[in-house]
Amino acid sequence: MDFFILMLGFPLVSGLLLTVFGERAWAPNLNIVASLGTFLASALLTVEIVAYGPRFAFGEMFFIDSLNVFFVSLTAFVGLTTSIFSSPYMKNEQEHGRLSIPRLRLYKSMFQLFMFTMLSALTTNNLGVLWVAMEAATLTTVLLVSLYRTPASLEAAWKYFILCGVGIAQALFGTILLYFAAERVLGETGNALLWTHLVEVKGQLEPTIMALSFIFLLVGYGTKVGLAPLHNWLPDAHAEGPTPVSAVLSGLLLNVALYAILRCKVLADGAIPGGFAGNLMMGFGLFTLVTAAFFLSRQKDIKRMFAYSSIEHMGIVTFAFGMGGAVANFAGLLHMTMHSLTKSAIFFAVGHATQKTGTQLMEDIRGLIKINPVIGWGLMLGTLAILGMPPFGVFASEFMILTHAMKYHPWATPILLTALGVAFAAIFGKVQPMVFGETHAKPLPHAPAITPVFVHLSIVLMIGLYIPPYLTRWFHEAARMLG
Amino acid sequence: MSAVPFSAQIINLFASVILLLAFAMLGQRRVMPLINLFAYQGLVLAMSTAVVAFTTHQHHLYWSAGLTLLLKALLLPWILHRLVRRLNVKWDVESLIAIPTTMLVGVGLVIVAFNVALPISQLSNTITRGTLGIALATVMLAFLMMITRTKAIPQVVGFLAMENGLFLAATSATYGMPMVVELGIALDVLVGAIILGVFFFQIREQFDSLDIRNMEKLKDS
Amino acid sequence: MSDLLSIDALLIAACAWFAIGLAGLLAPRETHFVSKFLFPAGALVGLLAGVVALNFLGQAPQVAVLAIGLPDLPFHLRLDNLTAIFAMLIGFVSVGISIFGAGYFREGEGTAPGLLCLEYHLFLASMLMVLLADDAYAFMVAWESMALSSFFLVTTNHQHAEIRRAGFLYLLIAHVGAIAILLSFGVMTGGAGDYRFDGMRAQQLSPFWSSAAYLLALFGFGAKAGLLPVHVWLPEAHPAAPSPVSAMMSGVMLKTAIYGLLRVSFDLLHTPLWWWGVVALAVGLATALFGVLYSTVQSDMKRLLAYSSIENIGLIAVAIGLALIFHAYRMEALAALAMTAVLYHCLAHAGFKSLLFLATGSVLHATKERSLGKLGGLIHRMPWVAWLALTGVIAGAGLPPLSGFVSEWLLLQGFLFSPGLPHPWLNMVVPVGAALVVLVAALAGFAMVKFFGIIFLGQMREENLKEAHDAGWWERAGLAWLALLTVLLGVLPTTVILRIDAATRQLLGTGLTDRMREHGWWMLAPISPERASYQPLVFLAVIAASVLLGRWLVRHLYHGRVRRTQAWDCGYYFQGPRAQDTAEGFSQPIRRIFEPMFRMERHFPTARDEQPYYSVKVEDHFWHWLYLPVAKLAERMSGLIIRLQGGRIAIYLLYSFLTLIVLLLVARP
Amino acid sequence: MNIIGLLAQLFAIALALFLAPLLTGWVNQCRAWLQSRTAPPLLQPYYMLHKLFNKDVVLAHGASSLFRFAPFIVFGCMVLACAIVPTLSTDLPFAPAADTIALVGVFGLARIFIALAAMDVGTSFGSLGGRREMLIGFLAEPALLMVIFTTALISQSTSVATIVETLAQREFAIYPSLAFAGVAFTFVSFAENARVPVDNPATHLELTMIHEAMILEYSGRHLALLEWAASLKLYAYSCLGLALFFPWGIPNGDSFPALLAAIPLLVFKLAIGGSLLAIIETVNAKMRIFRAPEYLGTAFLLAVLGLLVRLLLETRV
């Protein structure tokens, strides 16, 4: 049994099935079952890869190593919890009259197809196919963002589409240049976009072309990552889409885009001496971090605020990978994981909270801990975790990033810390009154799914205190691949 | 320039026409002619690809040329035409201001693009190497066009024109990408165009116009 | 017990606290179970931890490595004498507070009792872990867990907006401080990347970097301790918290910050520069003076105590500064004197301030009132609380023969030697600092008299105070335990110093004990009896003898008759409770003399007022000079940056475009 | 600590208890003479004490146990202070119980209790007196400490006994710093003992009173103890001043003949000091309460000057 085929097959088949049968009563369950299947397949695939090393699939079309299998399992896991969360959430939305049944069908099928595109983007060996999958991921989510068909959601989706489309077009230009550079070394064999081949000859690639190519790739995929000043689509799309979509956008899509950059960075690093790619990434990372931190304090919409928080964290991660080296890469991977888990948990909690109170305006959300202590605590702990409070795992990765920065780039640490401090003040000052205080909200027709929130947070907490050696070895292996 | 072979001269000519069309699109106020210009660009692109295929005996480039012709010169313009008619925005006129300024900026961009592409062209040993700068310039002009447009359809046309530029780059620099990638790209563009079509209706429904200046509500400042 | 290492025992104590907390979570609404079973169990654990730490004093350090933490940096733990002193402090003080808590926490007040129990014991456990941590990661995790758990405790009654605000301010400043601490650790690794404390000790930093590390640590730990100018959270958070929590924060948590500062400046950075001490001294003096002045003018009893905590922390910082100066000049014996003052004052303040905060808790429960202007005469209704609080008041005023005096005495002795410093400026200026210390101590007396006099003495200012009841037995036991600690620390200084000298010796290489052992346990003579000596037991004996003898003689020779009548008051007839000084009235002289130190908003009644009233509101200058400008600056920055998100897609595209162009033109490999 | 020493100590205390009211009586007598009044008898304070002890205690309804307890504590503190200050000998067993700093602490303890007792009944005058007493206290203590520092610098000790021994038994030297310190000490003692110009011990019913306002509600034996304690405080301060600035003639030992021989000299010095006190009190006017910071600020300044002079002029060996 090839777990890889299962892993890609589950979302693809179920996505197509749901396009047809998405209005049946069992459709939400199919959504969950398919996600569960994907997750199990990816988990088994992970075990296989960690035990036996990298492998190909479909000829050389797909390539799975410790690095991307890590993203795969993370993606599949968050996809699973999101589908669990979205089941009661979407029912509540339906009861509130915000979504009709055909829209729900669209949601479910697009969700699965989105998972498919992301998983293919992660596992493909072909940088061109990577691009195609990234573009497809945009296309599937654009309809999810505009699911409510309100003016605001349409506006958000339009901006998302145009900005990301343009961005990704630049990435294509970068890919073409990369192909051009590779062709000179590998010849016109069609292997010139295969990463496994590229990485072997990365030292021979022409530096000038690679530099240009990397700029285009960075700006292109960076738009999807949400690097400032290319981030403008991100808060709109997160705020106006349904919350499960915000969760996967923030928790997964950004990761996948960053993964694309990472793959290209490995090649660029090999070709260009002097840490060109790393410096660019560090610059973008810091700028993104600082910008997002200052954006945070003026937010009124809760989802928008956490979207900026995602931008902030992407800045940190980009900075970490920019620094490079085993520790920083390890920390970057860890931070991505922690951010995905925490942020999606936050969005789950936020989703329920906004459903309860019927608004996304933070001024009007009060006393969550009274309405539903579990949601309240979930949001509170999630927020503290994302703000880098120990003993949560985000702190572990931030600690490693900061200490590494202190060692090699001491000038950057004050900037990093100032931005983190500003972000703390902004986010916590707004979350605290939402969680605490008095309220008069009514209970929901369908009991919210709380488990995903706490499953995520427990993992984050555990990582903060104890990283199992198995995980450590795996992360080290992945970090080593990034050079 | 006698060193440049004839086929290369033809390709350069086509590329120049593409660039010219890009400028023409940049300055075009009305929707229908804009779509037509886009169709012409696609046509020239397909022809240029075919010439490259003929010259270099890269057979998959014929497929590419065919695909381009089908998609960019016929299908997409057709869809856009239909949309314009269905949406009844045929007479929409862009209130473009300062076209001369835009053109000047465009010329500046061309210079930038050529200079950026210069080191790459020097490394290239393909006969089409001179066109890489033109491809980059086309991409940038399309970009500029997207920035200056305030209506949804012209913006999308700009977006598609950017794809044209990219395609030109692909053929000129590398004699085309692997087929699977090209197919994927074509599929994405097609699906994207269809989704955009759906979008136009939704936007019209919600905003009563396709003017994207209505869509500036989501902001922080 | 012999084969159980002390460090393991302390670790077990921390785990036990954690387990007790979790047990509370199992039954969140079972008030009786939580308060009558779990809190006393926590007290027992505290007692054991205290005894273990006390027994450990004087032994060689013990280390342990836990299997948790980061892959390359598992939790390193270390128990040495410095840790033991503070662990002892946590253990013994928490006994009193936990016992008090058993009677204090009840239903219907904010957070559910079980949750409160979890937060409280987590707080205790994390404080203990802060002390045990021997690497930067473990330290930061414990440190921030401490901040978090105490934050949740502070916001127990989160329905009130001002309590939420206080909690936010607290956590924010704690976080900023933690960032500075982390930076300080980073600097101390010296680029070697070894975040174990051992690694930091092994570094030889240049003066610039070690000074940077020191200043960062001073700022970071100062933010937790409440040093100027990062003190503003303290007077907000302490009153907001339930009283046992205030007691714990003020009495114990602030000391962990002192611990951190000592750890960094004496242990990790082993070669201090003389001006470090001057900085600590100056900041400490400013903090102490500021704290005590604001303490005297407060009208809320818990705020008064909170500012008094700032004052005491200031005094501790002064002593640290003195110790640093002496240490930098290799005058180790004198440094040991100042260091003893530091440690002693930590212990003393932990005891009496917890006692006073707990007393306010009892008053609060009995009267539902925190404002001094609405209390009065409670000694009649609550004699237990009043007399036990009096112990704390006397110690807090720094008077013999109780605990507060010993440390102040040691501190002043330290100052007395400062003219021996080989630095002309220092030896002239530093002695004047001693005068400020005395001024602070005397003002503390003023504040304490105000605290006790207005709450417990005089006539009852409100009718409902007549229904006040004395504290329950649990609360009395808790108060009595802390009062006992205060008295013991006061009258047995030599015994205590002989114990804590192990830590001094560890930090400075020399201690006081060699000379002190010769003079017997009743006599405190750190240098020599000719130089200076203090025998609190004789004090106590002579005063007690005079009191008893005097009383007996008067009764014997004359009589013991008493008549009761109305107060005389120079024949003044209208003797309602309104004729007494209010809290504001009592501190009027201070406001007048130190007017520039306060930011006051006053309203004076005029002859034409329909309803004449007087009001005065005292605010902190630092808010207006430092915090609001910083907040405004951040606002302005974000106002500028936020323009990036203007809503127009063309502009967004332009950003992308420009980024690309700029990178293409500028970025070169 | 042998039995002889203990007896000598008890003797010194008994002498203090006996001499203190006498000193008060002497000062009052001198003042009356200076003000051309008929002087009360020298033993008037004893008559007063006797009368007050005989009278019933009249307690206000609001008085608590603290109110009744405080006079004894205050009295006890003053007894302790008199035991510590070297009056007849520098080598008495209680001398090492406290140095000058602890001595200030003893006075502080008494001050706290009397201020609290003043607030206990809850009258307007009581709390007024308490607050003013604490005000004077925090103003006076820094100045007093600076004085102590100056003397301690000379003798390298804060122990009163050592200071006296150093100053009295070393070869004679002129210490300009001591002059500054002495003046500052005088200022402080006036304030601490509720004398003109800070307070007026002879009046009631003035809004400017401090000490009297605090003990307004006391009567009978409580008042007697407080009055006695006030006398003892004056005595202790006088002896401290004498010991610090005129230490000659205080023997270093606890043999009774030496002690007895020291008595006449002590009485003589106290008589001179008492009359000086009366003169100063007579030529000065009571000042407003908010002038007190200036007054004590001057004292502080003088003491700091003394300290600096000491550091600048006298340490260059």
C-alpha cells in the first residue's frame, strides 16, 4: 500500500465526490473521514520516510524527504482538526442564515481540493509543478474567501486573487530564470526543474541568473507568505473568509509558500556565494515583523488582528531561515509548526467566539470566559502562546531564534525584541478584555467543537517543555537539508 | 547585425511587436479594443513561438504555440468578449489620466528591464536571447497597467498580459518549459479566468459596477 | 532523608505544589475541599521546602539535569546557598499565606476556587523553579510561568475594568522585563552560545559587554521588583489581587527578582565595576524615596502597602549597590556586611509585608472596604488582626526589636564604612545616601502609623464597621505564623545571619561569621563589639521588664482604678468620627513638604460653593513623563505604518512593483 | 556580665529615673527666672508624678487596649535609652545592647507608640498631634544620623561607649567637624524633646501644639508615666549630647567608687546644660509648624557640613 498515493488520493477523490454529493447529510462526515484518512496516510508516510529515508513517487515527479514530510504531516493534521472544527461551525453558520447549502457544498469540496493542492505543492519534485500547485491553491481558496458573498468578502477575495496572482506570476518568472540557469548545466532533458537534480548541481548554477531568479521567487512566493510590503491581501482575506478558511490560510498556506521559498533558497545558497539569499530573507523578515507589530495596535476586527499576527510570525520565521545554519533552521521549522498549531487553535476559538457574540469587532466581544469558559480559556491561552509566553512551544522556538540572532547578528536582536514587545502590548491589551469581564450572549444551537483547540494547545505546551527525541532527530534531519 | 540569423531577426521583430502591443494596451481607454489588443498579443506570441519551434526543431514548442493560440488568442478573448457583453460594460471607459506620464514611466521600465536582463542575455546561447529583456519589459508594462486601471476587466486583461510576457520569457530564454508545467500553467490560467468571470458577476451584483474603486472599504488607516 | 538530595526534595516540593494545583482543577467548585484540604496541604509542602532549604545551607552545590527542555538545552537545575536562602523564604512565608488562604478563599468571588488553587500553586512551584534553574531557558520558562500564573491570580476579579487594566499593565511590564533579561543572558554568553549558567560564569566579558549585561539585568529584574521607573504596575496589581496573592507577590515574588539580580551581578558576572554599584545605589535611593512618599499619601490600604513594597525594594537595591561598590574595590568584608543586609531585608520584608497584606485581607472581608477613609476603630472588633498587624507595622517602620530594624541597621553600618572607599567622590557622596535611607525609614514609620492608626484606631468612620468580625482561626493562624517569623528574625539576628552567611560566602568569598561566632548568639556585632553592636534580646528584656515592673509597682504602690467617660479633646464638643483625620488629612504635611514630587489634582472648596467639597488626587509623574509619551510614540508609529494598508488595490500592486524594481536594481550578490 | 556590673547598671538606671524629673524641674525653674516669674519648686515634677499616680485613670469610651498599653511601652523605651547612654560609666553591661543607631531606633519605637495612642481615641487633636509628631520625627532623624556619622567617623565606631572613650581618653585634638555636629545635635534635640522653637511644652489649647496634643486624653498613672518618660527622654538626650561632645569625666569601669565619683560631675554638666536649654528656649519664639522643615533642614545641612569637614580636613593623615 503506497501511503503517498493514499495521502494525495483522499483529498482529491473526496474533493471531487463532495463537488457532486456535497449536499448530502453525510457530506460533513465524509469531509472529516477524508481528512482523517489523509492524516493517517501522511502519518504512516512520515514513519516510512523517517525510517527508510527519502523516496520518489510517480517516477521522479514527486519526492518526499524529511523536510517536506514534516510539512505534509503538519498540513494533514491541521487539515483534520480544521475539518472537525468546521463541522459544527458551519452548521451554526447555516442556522444563522449566513450560508446556504450549495455554498456549504462548495466549501467542503474546495477545502479538500485545497488540501490536495497544498499536499502536491509540498511533495512535488518539479519546481514548475510546485508553481502550478501554488497557483491552484490560490484558485481554490479564492472562492472560499468570498464564500459569504458579502461586499466585504468579495472585495477581500478580489484583492487576494489579484495580488496573489500577480505575485505568483513573478514567481513564475523566477522559475523560468531558474530553469534557464539549470538548463545550461543539466541540458534540455526536462530534468532541469527537478529539485533532486538541481540540488546536485547547485554549485554550478550561474550566480547572476540565480540572484535574479531568487529575487523574483522571493517577491512572488513572498506575496503568498505575507511578507511586508507584499502582505496587503492577507488581513482582508483572513478577516472576511469563514473562520476555518482563515485557520488553514494562516496555519497552512503561508507555510507552504514559505516552503517553496526554502526550496529555492537551498539552490540559491548553493549557487551564490556570500549569503545573498539569506540576507534578503533576513531583511524581509525583520521588516515584516516590525511592520506587522505596529499594525497590530490599531486593529478593531479580531480576525484581522490575528491575521497580522500571522504576518508577524512569518516575518520571524523568514528571518530565522534567512540566518541559516542548523540551529536557526531547526528553530524556524519549530516555529512554523508552533505557529500553525497555535494560530489555527486561536482561529478555532475566535470562530466560536464570534459566532457566540455575532460580531468580529473586538469592542463588542466581552466576557468570553463567562459565555463559555472553555472558549475563553482557549483564546486566552492561545493568545499567550502565540505571544511567546513560556512554557508554550512558541517561546522555545523564539528563544532559539533570538539566541542564535544574538550570536551571529546581534544588531538584529533589539529590533526583534522591540517588535515582539509592541506586538505583545497590542494583542494582549485587546484580547484580555474580550476574555474577561461581563457579557450577555446567548448559547449556540450546535455545541462547538472544542477538542481541536485543546489538542493543538496541548501539543504546543508539550513542545515548550519537552521535545521528544524522535521529533528532534526528524527536525534536525530536515534542518540539515536546508543547509 | 549581420551576425544575427534571419530567424532570430524575425523573432526579435515579433517580440518588438509584443512590446509595442503592451504599450498600446497601457494607453487604451476602452474595454473592447483592449481585449482585441490582448488577442493580437496572444496571436503574435503564438507566431513567435512557432518560429522558434521551427528554427530550433523543438517539437514540443509547436504544442506550446498551438496552446497559446487556442488559449490566449481565441479562448480567453472570447470569454472576455462574452463577459463584457453579458455584463453590459462594453462602453466602459477608463478615466485614465496622464497617459503620457504613464507612457514615460513605461519607457523607463523598459530601460530597467533591458538592463536587468542584459547579464542574462549575455550568458544565453539561444538564438532568442535578445528577447528576454522584452519579455521582462512586457511583464512590467502589464504590471504598470494593472496599477493604473480602475475597472475590473482591464485589470484582469493586464493580469493575462503578464502571463503573455512570462510565456515569451519562457520561450525566449529556454525554448519553453517542460510540457507538464506548461499544461499546468495553461490550466491554471484558464480556471483562473473562469473564476474571474464568476467573480465579475458577483461583484456586479454587490457593487452595481465593475469599478474597483468601490472596493476600498477594507483598510486600516 | 540522608540519601535524598536536597535538590531532589525541593524538586519534589515543586511537583507536589503542581499536583495540588491540578487536584484543585479536578474539583473546581468544591470550595470546602479546596480551601480546607488543598491549601493546608500546600502549606505543609511549603514548610517542608523551607526546612529542606534551611538544612541545606552551608553545603556544597547540588546539580541536576531534567529530561525536559530544548533538545540541546535540557533543564539544568542547581541548588546552592543563594538559592537555598530564597527557597527557604518561599517555603516559610508561603506556609503562613497558604494557611491564611485556607480561611480566606471562598465562593462567589471571581475565579472558581479550584482554578484559583491551580494558579496559586503553580505560582509557588514556578517561583521555586526560578530559583533552581541553572540555564537561561529553564529560567525564562519558570520566570514567565511565574508571571503568567500571578497575572491570572491578579485578575481573579476580572469583572472590574480597573483590575483588568492592572493585570494588563502588570503582564506587559513583566514581559518587557523578561525580554531584557533574555537579552542580558544573551550578552552574557559572550557569543559562545552556551546558555547554561556555568557557561556564562566561564565567560570573560569585556567591561562594555558585562556592563551591558548588568544594566539589562538591572532593568529586567527591576521591572519585576518594582524599581524606578518600571514600578508603575506594582501599585496597580497588588491592590487588584486577592490579599493572599498580594501578600505572595509582594512578600515573595519581588524577592525572586532580587535573587535574579544577585545571581547575575555577583555570580554570573563575577567582576563588577564600581559604577554598577553607584547605579544600583542611586536607583535604589530614588525608588525608596519615591515609594515611601507615595505610600504616605495613599488612601487605599493596599496601595499604601504596595508603595511601601516599592520602598523596601529600593532599600534592598541600595544595599546591593553598596555591596557591589565594596566588592568592586575588593573590600570583601564590607561587601559581606552589605550583602547580609540585602539577604536579611529580603527575609524581613517577606515576613512583615505578607503579614500586613494578609491583615488587609481580613479587614477587607470583614468590612468590604479598602479605602482608608471608610475604616477606623477596628481594633475593638478585630483585636487579633490588629495586634498581629501591629507586629508587622513596627517591623515595617524599621524599628527595634523586630525584623525590619536589623537589616536597616546592617545597611547603615555598611554606609558608615563607605568613607573608606578609595574614590574621593564616592566617599563623600555615599554617606549622604545614608541620610536618605534614614529619611526613608522615618517616612516609612509615618506611613505605617497612618496605616495602622487609620484602620484600627480611632472611631469607626462608617456605621457598618460595627458589624465587622474578627478573622477566623485559619486566618489568625496564618497571621500568627508570619508574626512569629517577624519576631524571630527581629530578636535572633545572629542565629539567622550565621545561617545565611553561607550565601554571602558563596557570592563574595567571605562572610561575617568568623568574627560573629566569638561574641555569642545574643549579640549582633558584625565587625567587632567596639565598632558596633546590637542585642535585641536585651532590648526586649529591658523594655518588657520596665513595662511589667512599672505596671506592678504602680498597681502595688498606688491603685489600678479606671473610669470611663467621653473623650475630653480640650473640651471640644462635636466628637463624631468625622472630626478625625482622614487618610488625606493625615498625609497633608507630606504633600505640602514634598509638593514637587507629586502630580496632584486638587479641588478646594470656596465660600460660594453650594456643596463644598475638598478632593485631592495624587498621580505618578512617571506616567506623564515616561509612559504616556512612549505610548504616544508607538501610536504615532503605528499611525504612520498603518497607511500601508490604505485599501486601494492599485497602491498595493504598486508596493509589490516597487519592491521588485528596487530589489532588481539594488540587490546584488 | 557579672553581678557587680549588673548592679552598677541598675544603679545607673535608678539614678536616671531619679535625676530626670529633677532636670525637668531645673529647666522649668531656670525658665521661670529668666522670664521673671516666680519659679516652681525644684521638686515640682515629683509632686506632679505623685499626684497623678494617685488619681483615677479617666479613659475615653473609645480607648482601646493599645491606649492603655502605650504609656508603659514608652516608659520602658526611655528606661532602656537611659540604660544605654553612658551617664556614669562607659563600661556597663547594657551598653553593647545598642549603638547610636539602635538608640535612635528606641526613640523611634516610643514615638510610634505614642503617636498610635494619640490616634486611638479618635479625637481631632489626637490625630493632629500624631501626624505632627511623625512629621518632626522623619525630619529630625536624618539630621541626627548625620551627627552620629560624624562622631562615628572620628572614633570608627557607632557604639556610644567607644565614641566616648575615644574622645575622652585619647589625646586632645580639635575637631571642627564636631562643632558643626554639636550645633546640629542641639537643633535636633530641641525638636525631639518638644521644646521651643518647635513645640511648646508649657501650653495646651494651641493649634500648634504637638506633644501635648498627643497626650491630651491621658490621665492618672498613664499621664504620669508619659510625663516621666518625657523627662527621661530629655535626660537621655542631654546625656547623649554630653557624652558625644563633652565626654570628659565619664569613667571606664563599673566599680562603685568610680561611679559615685562621677555623679557630681554629671549633675554639674546637666545643670549647665539645663540652664542653657532654658536660655535658648526663652530667647526664641515658637515657630509655625511648616517652618519646622526649614529648621531641621538647617540642622541636617550643618550635620552634613560636619561630615564633609571631617572627610576633607581631618582624614588627611
